[in-house]
Amino acid sequence: MMLAITFVNRRFFRYYDAARKYLDNPLEWLCNLKVTIEDVAREANVSAMTVSRALRSPEKVSTKTREKIRAVVDRLGYVPDPAASALAAGRTNVIGVIVPSVTNNVFADVMLGIYEQSEGSKWQIQLGNSRYSPLEEERLVRTFLSQKPAGLIITGQDQSKATADMLKSANCRIVQIMECGPDPYDMMIGFSHLDASRAATRHLLKSGYRNPGVLMARLDPRSQRRLEGYKIEAKNAGVYDTRRIVTTARPSSVTLGGELVADLLSKAPDTDAILCNNDDLALGAMFECQRRALAIPDEIGICGFNDLEMMAAANPSITSVRTHRLDMGRASMKILIDALNGKEPVEPVQDLGFEIMARQSTGRKTD
Amino acid sequence: MMLAITFVNRRFFRYYDAARKYLDNPLEWLCNLKVTIEDVAREANVSAMTVSRALRSPEKVSTKTREKIRAVVDRLGYVPDPAASALAAGRTNVIGVIVPSVTNNVFADVMLGIYEQSEGSKWQIQLGNSRYSPLEEERLVRTFLSQKPAGLIITGQDQSKATADMLKSANCRIVQIMECGPDPYDMMIGFSHLDASRAATRHLLKSGYRNPGVLMARLDPRSQRRLEGYKIEAKNAGVYDTRRIVTTARPSSVTLGGELVADLLSKAPDTDAILCNNDDLALGAMFECQRRALAIPDEIGICGFNDLEMMAAANPSITSVRTHRLDMGRASMKILIDALNGKEPVEPVQDLGFEIMARQSTGRKTD
DNA sequence: CCATCAAATGATAGCGCTAACACGATGATG
DNA sequence: CATCATCGTGTTAGCGCTATCATTTGATGG
């Protein structure tokens, strides 16, 4: 009885307080009356706790009660308040994803894989865009961690010291993507940019090109490693020449590809192959070579990086290094969800590799 | 005194409870001790409420107190708990953004504009990807609204009835983007897809093409309107012919552009111009025409839609309909933030228009 | 020096939910 | 038949913050 009175009082004052705000608009009041877990509990003749359990861990509630509650939930259109839930439980179902760009096709594909894998699960993706800025990344990590996320997917391994410290002591699971290396914070899914770029350079050399140059836009850490790979193989082959290294801090684009080719050919007119930082540059490079009536692949070879869909469709089709972007997204989400479900990964660092897609643009007739 | 004891008790039990969980790892316990607003309040010799005010509405706190608090906040590394804040205040700083695709360059640009405009503000972007599914969109809207967002940016005007009902009675500001039309839920920033497509079709006709065809992938509502625009102008000019309308439900890609051209030319070999649903298709169409040695623009004209950066860089450069994607993002975020700050928009529906970018691919020598 | 009022600050009471424990009912066990 | 584990459910006590109103402080003018 005492309980009933307390309960009625609580409801009464809640409605009373709410009502006062809508004295001039009773209709709006009615519309905004929020359905809480207690409303469901009352209608179903159970306690709020049982409703909570029925929704979060149904196996702990008898089938009969569960179905009764489900029916009331549907009838009243109850939706749990995530803020209250997070506050009470001390954690959320949020998985934060931090990428350096949303415009870039590469990350768009990774995101797609992540979304795809999270489908149907209880985990909520929250996307953060660091725009290649370590400071912005730091801010994002701080913001995400304050939300007590279940997990974090973050791009690369070149975080600032402050970010790294936060991540190391973070109370959630972490997956680094896009790269492979030693000392992960927790888990890691990616591939070796250095090896990929070395393989691409070797492909050019094997195809009979003697003076390969390289175009690099926006030197983020992964591009740097790719450039390093080119240098190693160029030196190995004894064809290293700084004139043939064209870099810029500008973000890559098709137009930029054309401009960089122009730059490269003016500095080193004997260049006979171009390794591009990514496929946008490669496409731009191809268009520019066509405008200059340089025959691809005989006079000049072109190789991109990432193997976006358009590379195979281009005319001529363009050689590129296929990276498993969708798989990286899927795998990172999968390993994270598994870990959250208590299934520790056998191998916390996974190298998904790459593949050289040799096409017309590097198909020089060998002598 | 009473207060002090209560306070000490509270702290004590908090620490005691926390401690029990870390009996086997005291170090971890120390690391995880969360700094709360009360810790800051105690250190700064003010009440929790004053700390809260100092952070959320600094102008309500004296300069001296504010600075003292700021110093303590920095020293302790206090970060407010957004869940607690949301629960107590009944609202959040979250702005939900719902787009049908994250892979698509078009939306990537819009997102970029949105992010850009939100920079430095207190508003938090949260991205939802409906993947062109009205049901998924409904789920997203429900989820977002349960988080009591400050605002919502949603793509288009073709929501399901349930979604529309939720949005109409939602307790937050709403901006629809990418389209312009009557009866917005609240505010609207976009352009007329019908008009844009009519203008593009007229451009082809004016350029001397007599038998323009059209390629359409993934018939979302906006594509439908674009198709409608083509039909109107084709009929106006008396050149309407269903053989020249090639559509597919598959998502667009460069490769698909090539395939659809093949389809179009086999059905209607006399086609002399191709209006493409988007730039990916246009690029693929161009490559396919080049493979078939069809001279662009003399034998066949090509026009894209959206004017992605690569259209100008292509060889030949490709005519396209420039849409102001970045501006749409920026404008939608701006009008939303203004509204949230109490600055009602003068014009709740804004048409940002479009621009026909005539280039080589439709530059037929007129007779 | 005090009344008056605005500005600054504090005390109180939740926001809606869940962890942790309590408790009763049920069935299994010796 | 007492004993004990197990299951399903209820009770209690917050999670960390802010709305609201009460109170204090300081500035101003008579």
C-alpha cells in the first residue's frame, strides 16, 4: 500500500510538473508525455527491473513474462532512453570509428564494411572524422571515451602521445585499421603499405620500365610508408633519382594527378613509368598522358593504388594495387564484436595483404 | 556539518564499492577513478551547480570563479559525462545526419560541408546511413529521436508514413537536404532535380543532338525525378523514345556505365547523346564509347550529373550538371544552428540551384 | 547606514535506468 | 522431510548531472 501511494505520488508530481510547462498548450503536453520503463512495468504488472531485463537479457525472464512485456512495449511504443541506460549501466553500446577522411573512397569502403558487419547487432556505430589532423583526432578520442563506448576503431598507428596514452588506458576494446605493425594498443587489422608499394615498384621494373617515377599527394603516414617502399626498390634496382619523386601536401584529386605528371615530366622527361599514391592521381595521370599523346603502356606505364572500381573500367584499364578495404572494415568490426562477446581473438594482429592487379596500363611489350 | 558527513559517506561508499571490484588489481582501480563534477566542485570550493554553470553558460558565473574552476578542470582532467548531462537536462548537443549512402561521392561532399560548418561549435554530428532503405531510415530516425537530439538533418522528402509522423511530432529542429519542395517538416535546403535534368536535356538538344538517351542506375526518388525531367524535355522536343531509356536497380559505378551504354546502343544504335544519372556512369560511358571508337563529341555526346572533380580533368572533359553539394551541407548546418540559437530562418526552404558545366563531351560542331 | 534589487551561488530533487542484492517459489537431493 | 541450489522477480540505491528555486552577496541610491 505504502508502495502504491509512493508510486502514485511520483507519477502525480511528474505529470503535475510537466503540466505546468504546458499550461498554454495542453495538446503539446499530451504529445510529449514520454513513455518510461515504469509505465510499461505498471501496464504489465511487473517491476521496472523485470522490464529492463526482458529487453536487455531476455533469457533471464520467463517466456510468459517476456511476451507480456513485449506486447506492452509495442502497444505503448516504449523506446528506452539511452542516456539513462548509459548513466545507470556505466557503459554504452556505442562503437566509435575514427577515420581521417569521409570524402575519400578508400575510407568510404572501409566504413561500408564496418556498417555491414554491425548490421543486426546491438552495437551502434558512431563516426568521427579527424581530417588528417592529429589534434582533431585527439579531441575525437577524448569525446568518444567520455561516452564510455564499448569499443573504438581507429585508423593507423601514428597517434599523438596524448592520444596514445588515452587509448592505452582506455576502458574499452580498440581496433586499429589500415595498417599492420608491432605494438598494437589492443587489436589490429590491415596490411603493409611498405610491402605493397615495394611490390608495385617491382612490378613496374619487371614489366620493363627503367625509369619509374612516383606521384604522392597528401603525405599522411601511410603515404610516407608507400613512398619509402618505392625508394627501397628503386635503390635496389639502381634507378633511384630524386628528380622522379614528386610530392605535394595538397589532397589528392584527378586534376592534381594531371598537374603532378606535368611537373614530373618537365623535371625528368625520360621517365617511363609512374607509380601513383592512389587511383585518383593515376586516373588524372592517364588523362594528362593521353592529352600529351604519350602512348600508354608503351611509352609510359601507369600504376595506381587501392584498385578502386573505375581502374578496371578505364580505357586503357589501369594497373593498381588492390587493397581489401571492405574486408578490413568487416574484419575489424568482427574481431571487435567477438572480443566484446568474450571471444578473444586468436591473432590480435591480422595482415589482410594486397594484390597487384596488372592491367593494360603497365602491359609494355617486353623487348 | 551534516552535509559534509553525507558527502564523505557518499564518496566513501563510492570508493569502497569501486575498490571491491579491483581487489586483485589496485593499480587499475586508481587509473579508473573517474573525476566527477563534485570532485571539481570540492577542489574549487564551490558547489557542483556552479561548476556546471561555469562550463555550460560561463556568462552566468563571475569571472573570478570561472577561472578558478577552469584551472581545476584542467588540472584534474575533468570531462563531463554526456549521458548524465543528457539525462538531467533532457536534451543533448547531438545533431543527427541521415544520408542514404556514405560510399557515394555526392553525400561525402555534403557531409564534408556539414562537418565543416559544425566545426568549433558545441554541436556533435552523428551520422546515420540508411542505405537507400526506407525501413532502415525509419529505424535510424527512431534511434536518433530516442537520444533527444537538438536537430536532425535528413535526406530528401520521401520518407515512409511512420517516419514522417515521427518527424512531424519530433521535439527537435529538422532540415531536409538534397531536394526542394513544398511542405517541409521544418526547413529544407536543396535544388530541383527535375529542373536540373530538364536543363541538361535541353543542353543536349541545343548542342545539336537529335536522339538523346538516358542511363539511370539505382532509381532512388531523386533519380526518378531526374528521369522525369528528361522525359518531359524529350517529349517537348518530339524525340521521346522508350528504347533510349535504360534503367537498372543496381548501384551506379563506372563499370556499370559501360554496360548500360552497350545496352543502350544495342537497343537504339542511332542514339547520339547520353544523359547519365551521375558522373560515375558518365565516365564509364565515355570509356566504353572510346573502346568502340565512337568519336566524342561528334558522333556521341555525354553528359553527367553532379560535376565531380574528375569530370573537368577527363579527356575529353565531360559536361555535367554542377550541384552545390558542399554548399548544401554548409547551408543546412548553418540554418539548423541558427534556428537552435533562436534565429529563425527568414526563408525555411532554400533552393541552391545548379549549373550546366558545358565541356568538350557535348561540344558537337553545330551544322 | 539601511532598504532595494540584481547578480552570483547553493541546496534540493530528480532525470530514467540498471547493478547488486534480497527474497520467495520450485524442484532436486540425501 | 529437511536442505540446498536454481530460477524468476522485486527492492533499494544510486549513476553524474542540471532545473528550479532559495539564499546570499554586492552594488546602488536615498
